Amino acid sequence: MPVQSPASSIAEHRVAPADAPLIYARSLVKRFGDFTAVNGIDLDVRTGESFGFLGPNGAGKSSTMRMVGCVSKPTEGTLRILGLDPAQHGVEIRAKLGVCPQQDTLDTELTVRQNLMTYARYFGIRRRVARAKADELLEFVQLAERADAKVDSLSGGMKRRVTIARALINDPEIVLLDEPTTGLDPQARHLVWERLFRLKQQGVTLVLTTHYMDEAEQLCDRLVVMDAGKIVAEGAPRELIERYSTREVLEVRFPGDDQAPYADKIANIGERVEVLPDRILLYAADGDAALVQVTDRGLHPSSVLVRRSSLEDVFLHLTGRTLVE
Amino acid sequence: MAGALAVLNYDLVGYKRTWRGSAMSSFVLPVLFVLGFGISVGSLVNTSRLGGESYLSFLVPGMIASTALQVAFGESTWPVQTKFAWIRTYHAQIAAPLAIRDLVFGDMIFLVIRVVSTSAVFLLVTSLFGAVHSWWALVVLPACGLLGVAIAAPVFAFAATVEGSTNYFAFLQRFIVIPMSLFAGVFYPVSSLPIGVQPLAWISPLWHGVEICRAATHADHGSLWALLGHVAYLLLWAVVGLWLALRQFRRRLSD
């Protein structure tokens, strides 16, 4: 196991009397001039948990992450990381965080190993320890054979994995990942997910932001849905889907540009209906049964899809908008 | 301090890759220039107003200070901007357990190392040509380090405010740095400038650096009080500049 936190030590943490959340926020606000990026949110993230912020661009996810990462001061509210106040103990807290920022901050002119080694020094890690740790982490992110390559020569997905390795150099208690797979091709995303899933299994506390519902479903034990600076829902992915959506969704597309007239004709078949520009979503426990009812009414969609509900549907229900425009 | 040294370590690792090119521009060219110019043009110069020194001996300390200015300016403009906007090194560094002062001081120590090592090689080579007349010439090294900080610290502060376009640096180079190099007593005594223009030379940090270097390399060291005055003036620039740099870095990095 390349990274700290064997399950046993996590268990010890859990039974410890002071079972305080690693991240605790109440009425947290961040304003930039007149613009309110984060508008009064509450958070409790516990040890070993994998916690996500799901929301579209501009929802306030990154602003929240920057406050949690102790590089941005809250405008109002209470924030405690590892029980400490970032305003007073920023440096101490950051010593125990691993940060994978949205935009890579690797030095592209240095080698992969040099990036890790110089970063280790910021944490006061001695050279020899840093070298061993860097080798171990590059093994973990499957880049051992690229250790002496210039970062410049790596693909986007590889750079992302270097950033993740760098974030783990200090055996962090919390790993913050701001949109870890945005901009990666599907194959690269899956490789990153797989590595993050391994970390999660090892009991590392992960906090991530994403606007990909599949990412949130795969990686998060619990998540908050953010929209316009507020938390609009909170829970485990499955819970949220059960609470805000039906088990299945029937997607139908009718010929012609305007789907709305058809929506009226089928609205009472399921529990709820959403009209998108190019298709209608019909929420029902049994999608196939709903389709039979649609055709019974003499309507013949040009295309049909029955699928399980996803977080995308939860988001659509809560905000009236889709996650990725 | 450990934090600043960690930042310095990063700078040195990067410099290991680029030092050859930078040595060429920051040291080899000025030395060739000073020898060619000092010896050839120097033979035509009437040295009666240079305090009895040869023109080469007059020019060398001025050029050392002027080179210190160039290196300090170079290290505090584009590299700083790059670390904010492109490589985003500073953003990576403040996500780690470093304070803003570690970033500023770490980079400043690197800059002093660059300036002092360049000055040292410059001094060594020119001394072989008989341009140095006293062991006190070693004072040139700390003097150039101080001049470097006096120049670089306010430029750091300025570079931290620059977003996007780097035209401002070219502007600074053309309208401040080059005129300063031409009129602050590097090539001729400031006293030979028209009276009305002389105060412009006096307010420039470079002139004070040149005066210290000249006093150190010449046989006649001049007045101690004048020297202390020059040091105090450069210290003022350095301290105010560092204060400004810390403030601007804080503004840029912590919203």
C-alpha cells in the first residue's frame, strides 16, 4: 500500500472521543466585491469519507475548495479544518492537506521527479525520504518509467496523475481535488478514477468537486449539490436519486423541433416530466411500462431510451438546468 | 526560514537547467563589453577628471553595478510574472505549508545569489586586466547584493500587479533601466552632467551602487560617511521595496 492510513488507524480515529469533523463549516460565505460566490453553506466532512461538491461551473465549488485549502479567506461564517481556524493556522493546516488544483501548477520545464522532490521540500521532507516517497507515488500513479521525463512531454492525463502524486507527497490527512478529470479524454479519466478509488479504499479522506455526475456517483460516499453559491441538496448519491428522482427515466424524442406539445399528452403517465430542447424525460418507476402507455396513446417517438435515474436528473429537478451545458 | 530555503531550492533546481544561457547574457557579454570599450575608448579619454584612475578602472566598478542592476531587473520581471500567471508556481507554493514571506524571501535569496555570483566572476576577470586596486574590492559583492535587492524588491511588487501583458516590463526597461544605466555615473562622472540633470542620477539606486563599487575598487576609498550614506539609501529602497512586494504578493495570492 503506497499511501498512509491503513484502515486500522482510521478505525482508531473513529472511536476517538473527539470525533470532530475534519472539515466543519457553518454559514460560510465568500464574496468578491458585489459577487457572492458562496452564499452561506454548512459542511461536515468526517475521517475516511469521500465527499463531493457537484454543480455546474460558477456554482461556488472552487471558491469553497480554496477556502478549505486555506488559500482564500472566508468573508463570513465559521470554518474549521482539522479542528483549526484557517485564519490563524493556515500553514499548519496546509501541512496536512494534499491539493490537486483545477489548473495544473506543475513546472513543465522540470522532470516529473524534480517536481515531486522540490514540492516535498516545501513540507520539510528530507531529500532521501522525498526520493523514496516520489518513487513510490510514481509507481502508484503508474508513471514510474516517466520519472525523468520533462513534464512538458506528458499528456494531459499523465500531468493530472503527476499532480495527484504530488498532492500525496506529505501523506495528507485530507486530499482536495478540484475537478480532477475535467478536460481529460475518457480513457485518462478512468485511469484517474481508478487511482482515486484505490486511495478511497485505503481510507484517505477525499474531497472533490466535479460537474460530472458519473464521477460523483463513482467516487463520493456523500455529496452536496451546489447551485448559485448554495447547497441545494445533500446525501449519498443513491439517496439523492431516490429522494429527488424515480427509479427509471424514459427518454423520448418526437419528430419535429418542438417537443412541448407532446409533453402535455404524456405528462400524466409518470410522476414527473421534463422537457429539454431535443427530448422529453419521463420519470417513472418502470420505464418500459411507461413506454407501453405512451404508444398506447397513439404516439410514436422517433427515438426511445429507458435508463436508470442519475444525479443529472436530481440536478435537473432541483435547479431546472442540466449540469454540463 | 526553512520555507524560504525550500523556495530557494526550487529556484536553484530550475537554474541548474538554464545557467549556461543566463551566464552568457548576464556576465560574458558585459565583460567583453567592458574590456573592449574600457581599453579601446579608454585610451582616448582624458583621465584628469577621473581621480587619477585609468578609464578601465573607472568603468569596471560602474559596469559591475550596472550588471547587477540588469540581473536583478531580469530576475524580478518575467520570472515573477511567469510564476503568477503561467507556470503558477506561486499558487502551488501557497497551497503547501509556505507563507507569502517564504515566497518573496526565497526568491530574493536566489536573486542575491545570482547577482553576487555574477559580480564575483566579473570582478575576478577584470582584476586580471589590472582594473582593481585594492582588496577592499571584495566589498563590491555585498554592495551589488544590496543594490540587487534595492532594485528587485520594488520590481517584484510591480510584477505582482501585472496581469496578462508584459509590455510594462519592456516599458520599464526602456524608460527607466536603460536611462539609469546611461546617466547614473557608470560611463562618466555624474558631475559632468548638466547641473539640472544631476539630481536624477542621485535619486537612482544605481548611482549609489556605482559609488560604493568605485570606492571599493579604487586605491582612494573616499569618505566613509559618503559610503554609509549610499548604503543607507539602498537599504531604504530595499526595505520599502520588500514591504511593497509582500503587500502585493498577499493581494495577488490571497483573495
